[in-house]
Amino acid sequence: MRILGLETSCDDTGVAVYDSDPVSGGLLAHKLYSQIELHAEYGGVVPELASRDHVRKLLPLIKAVLTESGLKKDQIDGVAYTAGPGLAGALLVGAAVGRSLAWGWQVPAIAVHHLEGHLLSPMLENEAPAFPFLGLLVSGGHTLLADIRGVGQYHILGESIDDAVGEAFDKTAKHLGLGYPGGPAIASAAKTGQTGRFNFPRPMTNRPGLDFSFSGLKTAVITAADKTSLDQQDIADIAAGFQEAAIDTLLIKTQRALAQTGYKSLVVAGGVSANELLRTRLGQIAKKEGLRLYFPRPEFCTDNGAMIAYAGAQRLAAGQSEGLAFGAWPRWKLDDLVKI
């Protein structure tokens, strides 16, 4: 079964074709267009601009992916599109195009949960995790830990009560004048920073539970920055201190969740999963404690069509599909999904 996947939840336009055949299948083609340059001058995503750019880029990317895969439209068996969570206007672009193509091609369509796509993205790798496992999702819009027992079988153990970790990276980078997106900018600046100069808090790690909070950390960084001259070394030192605090917080909570579940497999996904320090520290923990650690390849850490095509293929194979109506759910809860 060959599935066309469309991702338009925020500022990346992603298109891919995935073949679910266990012998000859796999990811056949994928394309991704990033809107980083479009939004960089504003220091963050402008929703209306994002929606308009998806309108311009989506159909050309679909044509390019079909050409690269060597498939014609009558060889596509289903269309998957991100229906939430995300920016309402951006989601509706993908949903309208996806449902229309499925109707025109007379194939089933499936609305995919964006976070499910991220959590299943390591399944696209040669060494895929086996259920059950612990999932750590770290992105610009979400930070959560989930007990994952199968497709659609997600129990959220903890999540951010305010800013997501990726959002904290973006806001910190903006205050330090490092530009957008904040994750790569902070990581780059931190390479020349002294980690011991600024000791920022590790929020909510001194109390029980698995929820996260990054708003206080962001405020502590801004307060410290406002007390310095913010020369190049100040910026590097603050970036290093912030990155250490943010990553430590993720590690403390993740180790706590591993102990609680007893799992020996950990999947890490989302844009922040590309962070080198996070990968290094988790690798050290995995080696010490005998954990199996799974990441998507770097190009699939950020939003992409491949993860949507894969997640959609699983649900279409289970017999799920949409009616003629389509919609978008900007605040769609992960644990509301149907189990398969």
C-alpha cells in the first residue's frame, strides 16, 4: 500500500510517499521546504504567512515527490495529512489538499495526529524500536513523556505546563540576538561558552512527578542577560548555561520515567532531538544503564511528510479512513486517538 503523506502543521511543508510492503516497501521519496528564511526577520512563525506559503509550495512538492518515486497518481493507495495539533490555517491547507486529492483519485484519506507522526518516526529507520517503549517528544510546540504500547496506545506520563523546550530555546535565542530558529543558534553559541559561569535552575526537578516547566528557566536567562553587557562572551556563556539547564531537566525527568515504567527502550523525537548535547548525554546514560536508544535521522527530527505517510499507512491498514468532510484540530490531544 503506497501512501502519500502531507505535513503542513507549522512552518515546514513536507511531502512523502511510503510503501507499506514488508519486502519491497519503505520510504520511496520525500521533499521538505522550510520557511525559516520567511519567518526569521520576525523572530518566530507568523501564522498567516505560513499558511500562504503552504498554499504556494504544497502542489509543486507533491508533483516532485511523485516524479522522484516514479509513481503515477493511479498508483497511490491512500492520502494521509496532518490534521492537528498546529496552526489552524496551516493545517487546513494540508487537510483541504489531502482530502481533495483522495476524493479525486478515489482512494481513502486519513487525518494524522502530528505528535503520533513524530513518536513513530524512528520506525522509518533500519533499526526500529519494538513496542512497548518510553517516548520523549521535544519540539517547538510540545514537550512530553509517554508510555507507548502500540499505534494509538499512548499514555502521557508528563508534559510541559507552560513553554515547550523548543519554545524556550527560540525565546532565549531571540533575547540574546541569536536569530531564529533558536535551537541551532543556541547550540552554536554554546560551543564557545563557559558552562560554569551561569547556573540556571532545573525547573520542577526537585519535586515528584514528570511534568515540565521552562517558563521560569527562560525568565532566569532573560534576567541574567539584562545584567550583563551582552558582549560575545556573555552571550556564549549564557547560551551554554541555558542549554545545560534545559538538557539536564529533560534528562532528569526521562530517567525518572524510565525508572517508573521499567522500560529499557527510549524513543526521542521532535526538533530538539537533533541537539548534539542531548544526544551525547542520552547516549552516555544508555550505555551505563543498558538502554536501547532510538532517534529519527536528523532530517526527520523536524516536521516532515515521511512520518505522516508512515503513521497514515498504519491507520489505513487497520481500516480507518475519513468521510468526505475534513477539518483541523489545533489542540488535538494525543490520548484521544483511536487504538489500533
